[in-house]
Amino acid sequence: MTLKSFRRQKLTAFALTLPLLLTACFESKSDNSSSSGDVKQGQFIESAVGGLRYVTPSREGITAIDKGTFEYLEGESVSFYLGELLLGQVEGKNIVSPFDLVGIEPLTGDALYPALLNTEQLTPMQKVLGIATLLQTLDRDNNLENGIDIPTHISAMFTENSLDFTADIKNLKHSQNLSSY
């Protein structure tokens, strides 16, 4: 084989392969943009909470055990569940906490103490505490420093009406639905 024929074969192979490569690149770009859009990743924290079910209009899954991560598309709402019990719904964002599920800003300083002491009526802060307490209680190893890991078999026990976070927090421990756990 001469150098001239070798170059011709190489050029022919390249010319035949180029359309396939270009087609694959364009199909890959169009497939990614139409099927996944602008996929974002958020994190559910109380400590990182793994084992919650999340649902968006385009996807659903379980928050990652080690980081509490979930996926959503820009502009989507994300619903968080413990089994079938809806904990709350928020617009997708980087960090989600029980405060977001209740729709309040975290209370600090002078506003925190009165909110905790108000036992005459249910406050949003008491609902946050109820959700946070439940999540912490269900942690597999009771060590919040390494995140909250809710076992699947525990999560599966919660039905749509298992708990009422709008009920008086003092009576939560006496809930008939909770006594079966």
C-alpha cells in the first residue's frame, strides 16, 4: 500500500464517519433538552433528610439518604411525603426545610421565644416543630449529625390521614392514628 492510497482510505473513512458523528451530537442535544429540560437539584434539610418521597409534575423519587437531594425542573412545585402523608408542597429550590413546607421564614431571636410559648392556638411554628420532631424521631440511627435516614418500611406505614399537623401539638402524642406506630 502506498502512502497516497493510505491517505485516500483514511480520508474516505473520515468522510463516511463524519455525518454519523454530527447526527449523534445533534440528536443527543435535542434529546437532552426535550426530556430533561433544565434539571435542578435541591436538598431537603432538617439535617439532610433521606427517605422522603417527592413528586413534581415531571418526576418523582425518594430523597437521597446521604444528602436529602431531590430533582425538579425550574418553576415546578415539589410535594414531599412520608409514605402517603403529605408534609407540604413548595416551589422547587436549592434548599427546602420544614419552614418552607409551612410557608414561614425561620424564626430567630426575639420572635422565636413567644412562638414556642404560645400553646393557646396552633401557630405555624408549632407545625414546623411537629414536622421536625417527627422526622428526627424516625431517623434510623438517632444521630442527626450524619443526616436523617427514614427507613422505607417505616415510611410505608404512614397513610394520608396518619397525622394532623394542624391539631393541637399537646395532643399529638395521643393521636389514635399515631398509636399504631
